[in-house]
Amino acid sequence: MFRKLAVFTVLIAALSVMVVPISPVQAQGGEPVVITWFIGLGAGGQPEHREAQDRVVEQFNAEHDDIELQIIVSDFDVSRQTLSTLIASGDAPDIIGPVGIGGSNDYAGTFLDLQPIIDELGYDLSRWNPSLIEFYRDPEEGLTALPFATYPSFIYFNRDLFDAAGIAYPPQAFGEPYADGDEWNVDKLREIAMLLTLDENGNNATSPEFDPTKIVQFGYAPQWWGDDIRSAVTSPFGAGSFYDPETGQAVMPDNWREGIKWIYAGWHEDHFMPNYDYQQSDMLLNGNVFNSGRVAMAYSHLWYTCCVGDVPNWDIAVVPSYEGTYTAKLHADTFRILEYTEHPIEAFKVLDYLVAGPAMPELLQVYGAAPADEVYLQPFLDELDARFPQGVNWDVAIESLQYPDNPNHESWLPNHTQSVVAIQNWTLNMQATPGLDVDAEIETLLQTLQGIFDAAQS
């Protein structure tokens, strides 16, 4: 139950909120039930978003005389404080979203389990991939959401850099070996990435003449990973968590320990990944490393198509395996019903309208997200093809949805915000500092997290 306490930790006197009432058609025999939809924890605050959301509300209210849908729009910077205040004051909204796993964590323990409603209504879940349904099933809270927007992850690769080096492209199908017949796994990724890492004299990272202080091209990098080692290590090393809910202890999964050592060596010993100074350099566009044209492979999500326009000839490939298993970490946005709702059935009807009804295509378009419902996937991919005429194998993205990380790399931790900040600070120190004892640093992180976890339960 202590997971719910984080909701009430912040109260503010002035709320940056815009309530947008839409006059409904009055229900015969009484006033319609009011359902409030809170927007601001993720997408939804931009002007183009608000126009589309207003249209959705107007359309819903025109089609329903028993429910009045109202929206509450908060600025992103104060959205968590605003929502916490609304909940603490007894004015909790019914629905929140769109919001991802990370944005939901401050409210873990407050979401309505949808399964009883689904069972009561005989609601059909078959339109979605079963793995996406399970993605939202929490062992403590039950089924907390339905799929809406997905952002699968994969490797972006620069064809021109591979061609210049005479190196074969990475595989574009799960289970497919590399061009030389070797398994496409973390060892092969490292091998290829080192060959594609060059210093200013053209020496690659396998050469004894290679100068790591004068690198002009890198073989591999996690792209916009939030300085959180959980994101960088999950793909390709597999899912995990720093928290064991049964014991309350901070833990380090064996696959993550090995993966962190691999990443650290990539930064400071093998040099095929940009360390902190290189990542923040002008040469690598101060963090938008793949778009610089100087990184051969970058691991990221579908949302990165927003910002890769300066590389004309890129494609995508599958994540390499680790010990025979593929893990393509998943980002996903959706809507959630808070357990405080007084009208769960009506709130579910609105939820259905947003994730599977007439509102869904327009909302996905303005949010720039891939539909979880495969019926709507091809039109979305057609639009991407129009934007990227070089030809991209989008089958990689579709197939990557079959290999999500569970638990998700953004999953809840006790005292969540403080825990994430500690992980990020630790990660930045690892990326910036060569010569560390990685095992000792891991133990330091676990001790720090244990203190934060213990404080959350006191």
C-alpha cells in the first residue's frame, strides 16, 4: 500500500490547469454522468494536440447522451503536482493519459483493475496482440490499461557507413544469422561495432594504432536513453529490475551485471560506444548521436523517427540476442482509469472510445504514435514510407513487438523519482569515468538504492 503514498506528497496552491467543458446532449430521465479526462503527463499539451482532443470530446458527447466527457489539460512541467493535488483534494479525474510506463509510476497502486469490467461486459480483447495485453497486467494491480500507442525498439543503422567499411548490414529478421553465418548476438554486435569505430587516421578500434582520444566515428550507441542504465542494458541483455518486491531488497540481475560490464567496456576499453564527453560533443550533436552521421548503429524506439532527418540513407535491424533470447524493450502510451472513479462502467466506455473507437486514429496521428491495433498499422507505416523514401524495412518494427521487456525497463521502484535520479547519477558517473571497478560500483548503487527503498517503507 505504500506505493499509493507518493500520490499525496506534493500539494500546490495554484494549479496550471485548463478545464474544457463541452455541453452534452442531456440524457433522458436525468443528468448525464460526468467523466473527466486528465491530460498532461505525456503528450497532449501542444496546441495541435488540444485541437484534436477538443474534437474528440465534442464527437463523444454528440454520440452519447448518458455521459458527459470533460478534459482537464495541465502543463507538463506541473502535471504531476497538479494531479496529486486533485487526488488529495477529493477531485481525482476518472481517466489519465496519454501516459507511458515511466509517467505512470508516481501513481502506481491507484489504477483500476479493468479485468472485472471486461469480464462483466464480455469485452473483446482479440483485436490486440496478447503480448501487449500482458504488458499491462501487473501482478498486484491486475490489468491496469488497454493497448493504445506502441513504440517498438530496434537498431537504426547508417547504410553509407557500412558500405564505406565494406561491412554487411545487421540482420532484419529474428533468428537470422549475420552475413558470415555467425549468430547475431551481443558478441557479434561488439565485433562489428569495433570495426566501424574509427579514429581520425582511419584506424578502427581493433587496430593497435587506434587512438581513442581522436575518434571520429562510433560503431554503436544507445540513442536518447535518458541516462538510465536500465534502458541501455535491457536491450540486448534482457529484462530485469533493481527491486525484488518479495524481499524489499535492491538486487542486480545476473544478465544486467554482465550487460553493465559490456557497456562500461564499450565506453572506456573497447571504445565502440561514445563516453560522456563524446556523447555531449558538437561532433555528435550534443546527444543526438545517430543524426550526426558519425554513428553506424544506434538503438532506439520508433519515436526516434522524429529526429533522424539529417541521415539520408538509414534502415533498421533487429536487436541482437543474449544467450539465445531476444529482448526489444518497449515504450507504450495509453490511458488509465483511476481507482477513485465513482463511475467505472462509464469511464470504461470512454476508455474504449479513446483506445479502440472513432477517436483512436486521429489521436494517434497527432501524437505521432504507432497503433497497437494492427488494423490501423499499415496506414501509419505508409505515412512513414512517404517521409523516408530511401526504403525502410518496417517489418523489423512490427516483429519487435513480439519481444517486449517484462518487467519493463521503466517499471516502478519504491520512492520512484528519487530512485531514478540515483540511477541516472550513477550511470552518468560510469559513462564519464574510466578505470572503475564495475563490481564495486554496482555494490555502491545497490547500497544507495536500498537506503532509498527502506525510506519509502518507513
